[in-house]
Amino acid sequence: MEHLEFEFKGSGNRQVDRQATLVGVVSSGNLEVMLENVDLHGLCRINVSTSAQGFTEIWQAVLNDFAARYDLADLQISINDGGATPAVVCLRLDQAMEEYLEALT
Amino acid sequence: MATRKWHTQAENRRARLLRAAEVCEGKIVPCERMTALIEKVLEPGDRVCLEGNNQKQADFLARCLAQVDPQRVYDLHMVQSVIALPSHIELFERGIANKVDFSYSGPMGTRMAQLVADDKIKIGAIHTYLELFGRYFIDLPPKVSLIVAHSADSQGNLYTGPNTEDTPTIVEATAFKSGIVIAQVNQIVEDLPRVDIPADWVDFVTEAPTPHLLEPLFTRDPAQISEIQILMAMMVIKGIYAEYDVNRLNHGVGFNTAAIELLLPTYADSLGLKGKICRNWMLNPHPTLIPAIEAGFVESVYSPGSELGMEDYVRARPDVFFNGSDGSQRTNRAFSHAAGHYACDLFIGSSLQMDLQGNSSTVTLDRITGFGGAPNLGADARGRRHASPAWLKAGREAQSGLTTTPRGRKLVVQIMETYREHMQPAFVERLDAWEMMEKTGMELPPIMVYGDDISHVVTEEGIANLLLCRTDEERNEAIRGVAGYTPLGLGRSHSVVENLRDRGIIRRPEDLGVDRRMATRDLLAARSVKELVHWSGGLYQPPKRFRNW
Amino acid sequence: MSDLSGLRRGQSYYEATARSRISGLLDSNSFQELLGPADRLTSPHLEPLGQPCSFNDGIIIGSGKLHGLSVLIASQEGGFMGGAVGEVHGAKLTGLLERAVNEKPAAVLLLLESGGVRLHEANAGLIAISEVIRALLSTRAAGIPVVGLIGGANGCFGGMGIVARCCDTLIINEEGRLGLSGPDVIETTMGVEEFDSNDRALVWRTVGGKHRYLLGEVQHLVEDDIEAFRATAINIIDEVQSPCLEPLERSSELQKLTLESLQQEHLDLSRRLENYGHCQDGTEIWSEMCIDDPEKLPLMDIPRFFKAVENNI
């Protein structure tokens, strides 16, 4: 298992007092993504636990693009990964954000 | 001037038949005499065609051939579409044969590589089907062909049933060049439903102890189609089929193309495309095409071979398929691939690796897999002279300013997720095919589809239209622009890619108006084999390995 | 041309995740999760073995409303390690059943999808299964019906197969499978001649929903549609809730948990062995049951299946 941590500075609005959002299932080639509001002084922190080792650079690239797409702050994103491809990772992240943003409105 | 003899081949044939008469009388041979007969008929160094495609197999005759005495029969030169059975490999391990010209060796790819490494096999060349068939009539006519049919009558007429496949081609090349044709059949009957091969082209027939093998190679379980594949299929339908009015086409086999087939009655229908796209097909009867046929998308399907379990469904849809007077399907791989090459406007398929030039290959380092039919279908037909809207539009796009002669272009589409499972990148700097070439001493890298034949590359990131690229650099950047987070994709220049996007060379789902959120399995017309059975009105009878009820 | 029935369909139970099964089954927005993902109650055993963990440890538990009635519910996620039961997973399920004794909901719904004990946590998983069984029987003894629902891709096998048969009543779809040893296990230990686990049609004729229904091990066979599972569960609970019946005699269809009922069960089982013990295949048993054209049963849709067997069960 490999544990990776990424932090991004964002300006998105801080939301509090809401339940965690979880999408996806941990299985071979798949992952679960959990979103939680946490006071991180404006940061968005992403923790990845993955069974596929040695792909830090690819995670960095995928998450850079993700962070740039949504501009998030005070959000803790936790990922349990069973070796998903970047395509699946992007899809789950977008689904999680969609569910998260839907619950805000 | 010495008189030249003009009948040596016929005399040789007579000599072989005389030797055969030592072990059997007449045309119908008991199966237990078959190995002895083959031994009598063959001579060392013969070119032998062993019928077998990735569907039906002359498996009994293959076993008989593998049992001959290698002291008497050796150094055979095998010519065959597919190397698929353990007995095929045994021929080389036992020294019965030492050379092969073939098309495909999917399931035996690893053992083939081992035979090459052990110097037990010499590969003449790896071909596409139509190319190998062509050589049967030019420089590789078989001396003896071991073929397979469904049934025979006492005269030796053959009925091939829905899976005619390669049989007529092989028999034609052998019987009309003084060769000898030996057939295995499942049963010998009084009356055949129809005659697919006339008796006077066939020398010997045997009733095999077990029915011949038949692989359901073209069955894809919709349960395994992923959301990513659905997203890509939506892009193909909206961004290619609709835009080019693609009506005459061929699909490769795989989950990517199965997804397209299953989106026709749902997504394509919602775009108002019924009757406007996907009407005439060159395709095995894919079970995943059933919903599109039932929904009225498909007008006709001509097939290289049938598909196990689809027989009754095909029989009940004679307006769509090519069926004989007996009602069952007639297939023909040679005609199908000629049709696929010249009469189809589009081919779409997947492969395992693509390089920056767009060359693609299914070769990996330890497996010699071959090509099958894809290179013939996935190639621009330079000899084509008839026009169609899709062909003309592609031709216009491909034309750079200098040429003024109008000419069309085939659409050759490669569809693949940027990473395969276990994080294997689909886009690579250098194809494994090059290393395979170096290791085995081939003259060419085994490339499935050449980059200059490819018109579009589709990945989860979007579509790259290579027709519109004007320089090699542009093509490279267009491929990088859809290569995702692979090393090739990460090497892209964002500004160049954005420029290509402005020019419509790269199109993202949002550029195409494809809503990613719709890309769920609910969009599939059938999510399981059971739903395919329901669509077929109970006519489709899936092989037991595809059932989960 | 056949109609477009392939398109008119409900939400597949077989395809759904554990979470979407719950939301499809219960009254909308009524589910309250207990020990949800944010509590991070994950398995301590997987990380040392290089296996990814899941925030739910493969099971979602909580409370909600079914047709207005309070129920407790658990749903195993087959996608995560085949729904296999580990220490935490089992403890969540046990805790839910124990909570039922205190809370007295109208029923406990167990959405079962599991290959059995998680091999990575062997002993802890085995103990967990026995704790689940004990808790389940206590719940039933307290007069709270436990309804099992089976219909996911991984079936319900091993220890969870036993748990399933401890429930008051079971609902299954034809894709669902119920058994003790899974098909692969049987093939591995007894040989492919005994049981070919790749012959999927044979697997379903042996452990599939229709066969389990015909044998009487499962009381309700439904279409692969979450709505059909929901409707059946509502019917069961409505019947149980009927006020004119005493708790332990509420329904003829719920198995009573008494010494007599267990003895009767044993008698039925030995009779079954006597009647069908010589059969090699599900179709032979159906033939013994005097069902016409037994080989046609597997391909029938549910309404036609009921019609074909209505006089034989």
C-alpha cells in the first residue's frame, strides 16, 4: 500500500456542518472517494491510499487538473484506491463533486 | 528441344490417391483410419492447409495430423488462418512441420513465441486473412487441405451450416491445383439442407468422433461494459457516426465497440439518428447488435462467420442476414473481408498500444498474436472508386491544399482507454512490436494498423481527428492531446493542444455536446446477456458460460 | 419485431451498489447511516497485507422507513472483497442486530452479498459469523422478523449462506445464488468432473434463485428490480404487523423458531435427500417434482416461470 498526500490552495467557499459525501466502491480497478468539510485554513487536502505503487506523478497530474477545475478550499478528500486508471479516477472525482455541489444547493 | 511434361502435378496427385487406396476404399473414411490416410497422402516438405479460424476448427484432423510418424512425414509447411489448438503447436514440437504462414495465434501466442525461441518454427509471414487467402492462389497453394464442415452426404457433398467461414476459399485453392481435400464432418446424412461445397472438390470425408470445436468469439457480456467505454461510445456516435453519415461499417470485437452497438437504440435514437447511421454492416452476428436490429437501426449484416447461440435468431431475421434456401446463415470470410475493405466507409477497433505516429499493435513482448482481419479492414482502400458521403467528407478533410483531384478516404478509428487495466499505458513511445521484430528476426515490426491509415483516435479524453492535421508535428500533438496521463499525454504542450481544439482537430466531450453524466450503464440497451435474450424474443441462446441464471 | 421490453426496466438490484440498494429499497431520504464512512471504522488487518481498506469495511448499516414503518437495515458491498466478512464488518452487523432487540423495529432487512469469511482475517471473521448468527437468533427470539434479500453478483455463500438460512424469510432474484461452498470451492476440492464452476448455467441450476425457490429454501422469487424487492419486503412486513396475531404465530410463512420447527426442518431435509439424493443436476430434481419440460425453466422470465411451476410447489 502507498499513502500519498497532496495539498492545494483554493478560494472556494468554506462549507460547514454537512455530512460526508462518498462515491464509488473499492475494488480492483476502482476506488472510493470521500469528501468532508474540514477547517484547513483554505487548503484542499487529498489523501490517497492505493494498492498500485509508484504512480505518484500521475496522481499529482490528475489531482492538479482536478484542483484547477474546481478551486476548492477547506475540503478533505480521502481516497481508497484499488488500482483504478486515471480515467476512472477522474470520473469518480467528478461524480463526488457533483453529488457534493448538488447537496449544497 | 526437350519436351516438357505439363501434368506432373496431376500425376503426383494420382500417386498420392493410389497410396491412399492402401488404407481406405472410397470417399468416406472411418475416423480411426484417418491418421493412416494422412500419412499415406502426405510427402515430406508438403504445404498443408489446416482449416481453423478463431471460430470453427478442424480439431479432429489436427489431432490426427499431430499423431503421424515424424520419420515419414516431416518438414511440412503449414498455411493456416489461426494457430489456436495445442495440436497445432505439437506439429512443430514433434518436428512434423517446421514452417508456418498464418494470420492469428491469439490463444497460442505465448507458445508460438517459445517455439520461435527454441528454433522449432520458421515463420514465413504473419498476414491479414484476405492477404493469406490471396497467397493460396499465388505462391502458397496447399498440396493437402484438412477442412471442416457440419455434415456430408454419401457422395461427399458438404454442408457447412452457418459457419462456412474459410472453407470455400481453402477448397478452391486446393482442389483446382491438383491438391487433395480431406474433410471432417459432425455427421454423414442422407440429405443435406443445402450444398456449400460440391462433392467433386472433395477427396475424403470422415465423421469425426466429436463435433468440431466452435468458439463463441464475438460474444461480449454487456455486464462488463464500463462507464468509460460508454462515454467513448457516445463520442463516437455523436462526433463521428452522425457527422460523417456513417452507414456502411465494420466493428472490431471488444467491449468498446459492443458499447457503441448497445447505445444505438438508446443514445443514438435520442439524437434522431435512426435510419441515418449504421444501416449496412460487415460483422459477425454480435449478440450485442440484437437490440439495434430489433430497434430498426440495422438493414443488413453480412458475416465472415456466424456466432454460437445466434443461429435461430439469424434464421428468424432473413431480411437482415444472408441466409441460404434452407434458412440457415451462409457466411464467407474472404468475401466479407473484401466487402469490409472496399464497401465499408468505416472501421473501428481497439488495440493494446499506440505510438506517436498512430501506429498500433496488439503485440506484447512474450506473445506473437498476429493480426486476424483487422489490418485489411483498418486500412484505407486505395483502389476504391465509388463515392459515398462519409468517404467524400473524410477525403475532403484529408486533402491538403496542393492536390486538386477529388478523392475519398476511409474512416479508420481506433478507440481505447488511455490506460488498460493494471495501469498499462495504451500510448507508448515505442511499440513492443519493434522489440519483437528484433528478437525474432522479422523484416517488419508486426503493426496492426499503420498510423497513416488512421483517421480518428478516440479516448476518454476526446476525439483526435488526424485527417485535419497538416504536419507530422500536428499529428503528434493531436495524439498527445487525447493520450491522457500517459507519458505521451503528459508531454503535451497545453497551448498547442488548445489551438488544435480551436481548429476542431481535438474535441473534448463538452466540445461535442456529450454530457458525461449520461455515461452510465443505464444508457445501455441491454446490461446483461439475459436482456439480450429478451430483446431477441427468446431466439438468442447464449452459450452456457455466458449465463447467470 | 419484438417490443422494446429491454428498455422498459426498473433499477437492477444485481447491478446496484450496497448504498443504492438501500436508497432504492427504503422510503426516499429516510435512511440514517450508523458508523458511516466519516467514522473511518476500517479493518486493521488489511493494510499489513497490502490490501486497500474501505471506509465502510464493506457493509453499510443504519435505520430507515419502509412504507412508513421503522426498520433497521444492513447492506453488504459485494464489490469490496466480494462482500467477505471481516472483524469490523461482522461487528457492525452483530451490533445492528443487537440494537434491534432494544429498538424493536418492525423488521430487520439484511441485504446479503458475500462470499463468506474474509480469508485475510480468518479467525476473526469466523468468530464474527458465529456472533452474527447468535445475534440474529436473539433478534428473532425477541419477535422481530429478520428478512434476507439476496441478488448480487457475488451471491451469498459460506458463513453468510448459513446466516441467510437463519433469517425468517428470504427474497431472491433469479440471478441470486445461495449456498454453503461456492462453485469454485466445490470444483477445487472435488474436481471438475464433480462440478464444473465454469459451466455457469449448471451453477445457476444448482445454487441459483429459481432452484432455491423450488426447493423451498427461499420463500420469495422476484424480478431483478429493486422495486420488486421493496414491494415484496413491504408485503412480508405488512402481514407480520397484522395486529390480530401473537408475535410468534404472526405469519404462516415465517418460520417459527421452536424445537418442533427445527425437528420438522430436519425431517424435511432427510426427506429431500431421500427423494433427490440420486439426482446429478437441478433439472433432474425438477423432473422428479413433475414439472413439465424442466430444461426450459432456466430461460423463462419470472411470470412464465411461476405459471410453469404453480402446480408443483
